[in-house]
Amino acid sequence: MASLAPVFGNFRAARHANLLKQNLHQLPDLAKVTVLTSKFGSGQAGSRKFCRQMFPPLQYTNPTITFKSVIEKKPITALLQIQFKDGQTKDIEIKGLRDEQILDELVKAKP
């Protein structure tokens, strides 16, 4: 199997790719994950990087979950919206968080 590391281009992303390859990021209780972020503004870079670098391996590891990113042109507060299989939803503010911190929040999410 080819390594996922060259796709990402940096050490942290390669480390997460290795964890994802080992199936340590299975998300069995989730139905849909949406990231709302802004194209510009402070505290948005981590959420955009999370969408760009973490969505593909998460989709591969969790094919039943719908992953969606919404990037607004106006400044907004970055949010991670999680919908669970039982229909409950949870919004987590991710403004100012790095991509690996957002991944940790996603993995820890409980209904």
C-alpha cells in the first residue's frame, strides 16, 4: 500500500495520516461532519487546513460519513458541525484551533 505521507507534505499531517492508516480514527457514531469557515480573517487557517488535509483520509477511513466544507467569503466564526446517527447535532467553535486540535475535537465528540 502506498504511503499517504507524500500527499500531505508536512510532519504533523504525515503523523495523522499514519494514525488514520492504522484505523485509529474510526468514527462509528457520526453521520455527517460539516466545517463552516471563512476564506479570510483571523483564526480560520486551521479549519481550512483541516478540510484540505484531513477530510480525504477521514473519508477513506469512514466511508459512511458525509464530510462537507463551507467556505464563506465574509468573516464568520469557524464551526465544526457534527450530526450523529441518532439525529442529534453538536456545534463546536474551532476558531483559532490548529488542524490536529480540530481532529482531536472530532474524535472526542459524543452525543
